[in-house]
Amino acid sequence: MNTNHSANIVAIIVIFIISSLFAPVILLYLLQDAIFHAIPKWLFAAPFSAYVTCIIGILWIPLILTLYLLVRSHRDEQNKKTNKWAFYGLSSLSIVICYFAVMNYYYINEEGITYHHLFQVNETHYAWDEMTEVNQVLKSEDGITYTDRIEFIMNNHKKINLPYSSQYLEISGRIQETLRKNGIPFQMATDSP
């Protein structure tokens, strides 16, 4: 086995593992902004599942490269050649996994909430007039109560939970006004275990 080539692969493995800690935030933001910038929206965000999926997509490459080194080392001992193209093909699955991460998002605008769930082909739209109530869900831990999420309850009893974030806080006035116009009650609720 060529030790220089192996050292280069180990360096790539380390770089991908380290970059998996911060690259998903940058990658998702830049790609989603470039792809979806024209959508009229009050808020556009990637759910936590998008970040986890992107991390998996990035870590897929060092996993396959590690597997390649192990297989190549074993096959070199037997004087057999290793088909590196099979490993390149497996590594390309990283692009597919990251694609699913980029396509996992939600946005809120004057029409309602549009959510593109992970591994779903099409967006799901939840119009304001399909909602029966909206709850600001409070959670208590160690004697401290805080807002955990916003829960939109649809007329078919489906619940859409969005994190209570600074992005949401910035548009909460618009949402409150839209809820009032549509006669949708907004109330505080406690998190049920």
C-alpha cells in the first residue's frame, strides 16, 4: 500500500470529520438561500433534521474512505487489486444525502406555513384558514419556565411544531395579526410529558 496515498486519505478523513461540526450550518444557509431566495416569506428556516442529515452526508465520505483503506490494506496483503471506483460511487451518496438536507425546510408567509419534510417529494402547505388554534408551548425544567415551541393545530388535528427562535420572535407580530384576522385563537399551553 502506498503510504503517501494513505496519509492523504487519512488527512481527508480528518478534514471531513472536523468540518462536519460547522459545515452544515454554512452549507445549508448558502444553498437554501441561493435556491429559495425568490420565495415570498416572512421566515425561512431549516429544521433540526436538515442539519442532522447534512452532518450524516458529510460524515458519509470519511466512513467510505475509512472502509476503502481497510479493504485496500486487506486486499494488498493478498496481492489483489482494489476497485476504487466502487468506493467513489458509494462516496457520491453523500451528495444525495446532502440534497435531502437542503430540501428539508419550512417557511411562513401571508398564505400560511409551507413545510418540505425530510425525504418527502413535495412541499406540504398549511393555510391559515385550515388552522383551529395556535399554542405557545411552555416547558419547565429545574424551576425555570420558557417557551419551547409554537404548535399550529390544523382542522384535521394534525400538529405542526416550529421552534420558538429569534427568527420567529421577529415575525410574531405579523403572525399574531394574521391569526386575529382569521379568528384563530392563540394561547399559552404547557408541555405535556
